[in-house]
Amino acid sequence: MDDAKRRAEQTFNAAAEFFDDPALGFWDRFGRATVERLELRSGAVVLDACAGSGASALPAAERVGPTGKVVAVDLADNLLALARAKAERQGLDHLETRHRDVEALEYPPGAFDAVIIVFGVFFLPDMAAGTARLWALVGPAGQLAVTTWGPRLFEPANSEFWDAVDQVRPDLTRAYNPWDSLTDPDAVRALLVGAGAERVEVEPVAGTHALRTPEDFWTIVRGCGYRATHDALSDAERDAVRSRTLAAIADRDVTKIETNVIYARAIKPDNP
């Protein structure tokens, strides 16, 4: 495992404690919306790469039914534990979790009727090669679904957070956020086409997410990819960033943040 993947594993294992908090309800909303855009039949076999706590794997398991199968793969075992617990509560025995690197899976080409990756493709060190490998796992007439963040993620609270970080740790505000590389529909389309995908459909959807209180945004920071920045701060730095961020959100009366997404789907020919 390379350093970038190891950092992602550590970040999201730590974020798991807040990942399913109601303040981060957008995970489930966008995971289900991704599945709803697919044509999943009963009995289908589905791979959910970078599955997290099951936001797309669980609705996919509901859709394919007990005669189907969903394999949920993630580097963060703490998130997979949440997915397993939810699947057990819902009686979805046909959902299997695997603590693995999605780029080191041993399934043969065409093994799945659908492959899903929601907010995960930008963590692949080589997105083009990684997407091509996922496309290869899609069988005839199967589908690949890729969902990414759109522009202006979490604005206007996002800018307040990074401004606060810049005041105490400017080195951290210069860090590269991988999700920033795919916020344009044309870039998502180009990624899929470059990976050899066919019949590519791309749908940008503008949206917002409500904040009940400014504190909700700090919960979001602790339960998403921003957790890496949160954990890189000292206790004193973290307290300063939290105080400044939440004060700015309150002063501006921010009650919702932007959560724009891009849904993409590619469909493989019946006889590739």
C-alpha cells in the first residue's frame, strides 16, 4: 500500500466515529441516489468500491434482493464494521464486506453486473488506470457508476474553515485535496472515456445540505476527508480553528452548505 492510500485508510478509520452522524446525512442521500440511477435487476452481482459505511452498498443490496450479491470493499475497516452492522439489522445477508485495496482485487474480468464507486475514484493514485480496472470488472450489458463532488464543496463554510486553518497552519492549507480534481462534468466524462468506458452519461446536480447549528459543520469536518487536516492540528490549533470557523458561520448566519455532485454512468455492450 502506498503512502496516499495509507493516509486515506487512517483518515477514514478515524472519521468513522462521526461518519453516520445525522450531520453527515448526505452520504446516504448520494449513495442511494447513485443506485437509483442504475438499472439493477434482482439477482445481480454488484461491486461497491470505496464503500464506506454502506451508503450505496445497502440500497444496492435491497435492489438485487437475496438472490443477488453485493461486495463492499474499503480500506477503512472501521467504516466496513458500520456497514456490516447495518446490513445485519436490515437482514441483508447477501452483502459481503472486504477490507481490501480496490486496486488489488482478484476478481476475473466481467465478474460483476455493476460496479459502483461513490466519492472514491479520486483517491486512486492513478485514476485513469484504476477506472480502467473497474471498467474491466463490468460484464456484458453491465454498468459502471462513478459519483464525485461538484464545485464549491461545503461553501460558504468551507472557505471559513480553510481561512481559519491558514491562520494557524498555512502549510496545511496548501495541501492537495484529491476530490478537487474531478469537479467538472467534462473531466468526469474524460476520465471514463479515457478508461475505455462506453455509452457514458454524466449528470451534474446542484444541491445543498442543511446545518441545524454551526456545530454541525465541525461534525462534518470530523466525519469526512477533512479529518486528515483536523488530526494534523495540535489541540490548541484545533481549538482555534474550530472557534474561528464556527464564529464565522454564526456571524454569516450560514444555515446550509453547497453539496453539488456529478453522477456518471457507463454501460458496457452486450457483446464487448
